Amino acid sequence: MVTLADMTTSDSLPVGVLIVDDDPLVRAGLTMMLGGAPDVRVVAEAGDGAEALSLIDLHDPDVVLMDIRMPAMDGLSATEALRARPRAPEVIVLTTFDADEHVLRALRAGAAGFLLKDTPPDEIVAAVRQVAKGHPVLSPAVTRRLIARVAHSGQDRRRADAGRRLALLNDREREVAVAVGEGRSNAQIAAVLYLGVPTVKTHVSSILTKLGLNNRVQIALLVHDAGLLDEQDAAG
């Protein structure tokens, strides 16, 4: 598994970042931190979600670092509004809690992952680079542990909705989706299902397209909601 510390970028253009937090000191700290990376550029700062949406139109950032709890428009509402747009930038949610139902809502809305505010600076920079390439910074395995610690309110409705959506997949795509939900990498899925890695990548892309999802984290969430991981555990 690739760690945050291993991630680098080879892109010639710097990654544009919008920082969204209602605390000026937090914004200043993040700006200073990211300013030390030659391949990352802070294009703007916002104090709430509404301001962030207007600044995105002006500055077209690649990545948004989004706080959750803010006045006016919070980070959850802003993430949902942002990710509904075409060609939306990637969103990394900033939080002080690692097991919060609000984080799950952000992930379901299409956020590329979440970081704790006390995450080491080099890992925050690496995460920005990673999501700029279209890769989530929260592994499906971590997503499973997060989900398991959240109350099960609305579980029956979510299971029915998830089941209907997953019915759009063919049998092989469904197998790949479950493997993604188990936290397996493309290479591990290829080995388990006796497929080539390029074939697995094709299936993952097809799943994302058919289900209207943005990343593997959302696949994992949907598989969990449908109860498919429970079925796998029972079969094992």
C-alpha cells in the first residue's frame, strides 16, 4: 500500500489549493505550510462555504481543504454543492474528529478523503498532491472502520437504496466492487479474481461511471450500505 509519505508529483504546473476555515490562524498556518512546497500554490482563502464557492469560480483550484464546522455555510453543505458541479475540484475535509458522521456525509458527497487538523505538515502536502491526481487519501479499509463506529440510523433505507444502485453492475463488476469495499488494491483484486491489473482498472472505471461516483471511497461506502461486506464475512 502506498503511504502518504511515499507520494510525489511529477506535474509541471503547481497544484492550486483553496483553504476554507473560519479560523484565520488555521488558514495562516496551512498557507505557510503549503507555501513551503514548490509544487503547491495556495490560490485563495475563504472563511466559510459560501465564500469558498464564489472563490472557486474566480480561482479554479485543483484541491479544496475544507473545514466542517463554519458559520453561514458549513463545509458539508459546501462540499455537496461543490461536488455537484461539473469539473469540480477535489475536496479534502479537515476535522478534529476521526469518527464523525459528518465525515461520512462529506465522503458520500464525493470528498476525496479527510485529514485531522493535527496531521503532520508533510502528510498534508502529500495528500494534496495525491488527490490532485484523482486518488483518495482515505483507504477503503479505513472507511470500513470509520463506518463501523457510526450510529446505524437510516440503515434499512440506505441498504435498499444501495442495493438498487448496485443492481446496475454486472456480476464481475459487483465482485470488483466488493473487493474495493474490502480495502484491496488493484493488484490484490487482480490476484483474487484472476484478472489482469488493467482489466481491474477498467472495471473500477466502469463502476464509477455506472454509479455516478467520484472515487473508490464512495464505492466502499455503497458496498457497505448494501450489506455486501456482511455477506462476505458470513460466507467466510
